[in-house]
Amino acid sequence: MIDTHELTRRAGSQREVSFTAPAPADLGIDVIGVPEGDPIQFDLRLESVVEGVLVTGTARGRLVGECARCLVDIEDEFLADVQELYVYPESEAEPDEASRMEGDLIDLEPVLRDQVVLALPFQPLCTDDCPGLCPDCGVRLADEPGHNHGERTDPRWAALGGLLDKPEQDN
């Protein structure tokens, strides 16, 4: 929560704030996200406008997850842009048009959650060209580039393979 009391309700007044806050729970998707309690660095500008307070800036932090192809642990960083209008409590704006202030306080969590989750990769990779795992034995192919199991015949075609070995018979 950010207190905007010092900003006053005069349009055009502004202030810049930088602070670190712990990450809320469940900030991410199944394969990658921000660990709960990890520090998130906010650099924001609060600007008083006629309808409320316009918040713009960035949030940055650490991401932890696993590669979608080879399941190795990965760590990365995110940088999310924040831009949201928070209207005063007495505003007639609809809830889906703008976020509402709670007195002089602004709750950044819903906006942060939206921006971070939208910025996350749907299928995070340890490298752009990650070959994944061997479908037969599960070996990580990046660790063993020449890995193979020899030529294999699909078992559904095995019976037909015997026809090539038999000599042709005259009818």
C-alpha cells in the first residue's frame, strides 16, 4: 500500500517513490514465478490528476522456475511496467474502468500481479535452443548431444518389416 496523503488533491502535483516490498503469494504461473517474500523493487511516479492519482513506473524482481523442455531449474529477472489510474473513493467511475483508492491508500498488488503474469513466458526455456529430454529414456539431451538409441522401428510396423526379408513367391 502506498500512502498518497502528501500528494494532496491538487492536479499536477507529483512525487517519485522508490521502495522494496516482499512478493505476494502465487505471483506467477505453474512453471515460473516470483518466490513468495522475495524483494520486488518499485520505482514509481505518483501524479495527482483530476480523477485521482496516476501511478507510472517499473517493478523488478527475480523469477524462479523450470525449463519447459528439460525441467532444469532456471532463474531470471523480470521488469514490469506499471501504469494505472487510481480514482478517488467518491469517484463515479465504474470498477472496470479504473482502480479505486482506499482513502489515501493505493493497493499495488492487483496491478503488479496483472503485469508480472502477463510478462512471464508461457513456456520458459533454459536456452533458446534447448533440445529437451530423450523421449525414450529421459536423458537431458543438452548434456549428451550425441545421445541415441540406434535405429528403431515403430512396433506398429514391425510385422510388415518381415515381408522385406522373405523371398518373393510365384503365384
